[in-house]
Amino acid sequence: MLIEGSQDKNGYVLYHRAIGSANFITNGKDLCQDQSARSIARWKDALDALVHLGLLEERGQKGAVFALTNRGFEIADLLRGGTLP
């Protein structure tokens, strides 16, 4: 999620929840292809963890739009094999 989000032109991760489904959209992709309850729970846990760690921050008030923080971009770069500035 962090790597794909860092490649999104706005650095956004969008979260949309409906009955029996959820979408985690960034960089033109829905990351949660398997709409099983287990998969949705894993992606939601990842989103919550990234927010808790300060790598994503909520934008707006409905819990649907998140943006990478500067630290989020730095960690994504490290995950891709880069280095910190």
C-alpha cells in the first residue's frame, strides 16, 4: 500500500467500505482484489497501522482519503531499495 501510494500522482490512498466489500485504491489500482472478509481485514489493518506509524495521514473527516506523509514517502523509497536523503 505504501509503495503504490508513493507512486500515486497525489500520494493518496482512498478507502471505501460497503456491505460485504471494501476498496483500497491508489495509483489507479484497487489493492484488495480478493474481497474475502480475511483479505479486507488485512488491508484495513495495514491502513490503520500506516496511519498509526505516521506514514499516512487522514485527509478530510470521513476516513476515506489518506495521504502519504514525508516519512511515508521516505519509507516507501527504502522499501524499493533506495536510501534516505
